[in-house]
Amino acid sequence: MTDKYRPLKNAFGRFATGIAVAACRNGNGALRAITINSFTSVSLDPPLVLWCLENRASTYTSFMEADSYSVNVLRADQRAVSDHYAGYLPDPVSEDGFEKWATGAPVMKDHLAAFDCKVVARHEAGDHVVLVGQVLRFDCAEGEPLIYYASNYFQGTD
């Protein structure tokens, strides 16, 4: 089957992005996570971030039910983590790699940066929803980011 959106995806893919994992707890308290590359800062005062979730994503309902989420920026050596959560129906998420911060949302223990966010707005936008969150806690570490470019992982030495 031909992807009628491939030319547009190719053009969008020329903008290099970092890779992150967004995580939340669904209405039953189960941990859900998804790989994202649409993450960006919005405001410093108050501290706001956003990311976009496709309406067809297997985690869509979970993030729509959640009143908080985390965004966990991945290091260059965490490609397997990105691949794991990029699947439509990833394996169940183990609690072992996560901890709770201010909002109670699951935050990855191992990350380049992490943001614990309270949902302040959701905006329908085409086939996605834009989730805006107020950052209640964050941290960061030294390291190289996992980068995505032209539908592939990319390292500066490639």
C-alpha cells in the first residue's frame, strides 16, 4: 500500500528532533508510555511544555484520561527504549524503570532530562491532540541526545 502522506512526512522529517518518552497513568492506574518527537517548550513563566499525540495511538485514551504526564528526554544510548515505546501496542510497562514525582505521573529513572507536568490544556489539531502541561518538577544530566532525522536515528558522526 502506498502512503499518500510519504512526501509530506519526508519534508517534515528534514527537521531534526530529539526523542522522548511521554508517560502517564490511565484511569485504572496502569502505567502507559509512548515515544514522541513533537516535544517543545512553550513558556518560562509559567513553565509550560507541549507535545502532540496522534488520535489513533494506542495510548490516546490513557493520555486523555490523565491529569498529569511526564516527558523523558532520551540519551543517544537509549535507542532500544525509544524503539520499545514506539510500537502501536508496546509490551506492558514495568514499574521498575519509573518513579513518582510531584504529580504522581511515572517519570523514567534513566533520562537525559525529565519534566513532570500537570495537564493545563488539550487542543484538537487535525489528526492529533496537543497536550500542554505546566512543569512542576524537572531535572537534567550531561550526555548526548538521541536524535531523529529523515525517519532514522542520527548521530553527529553518521
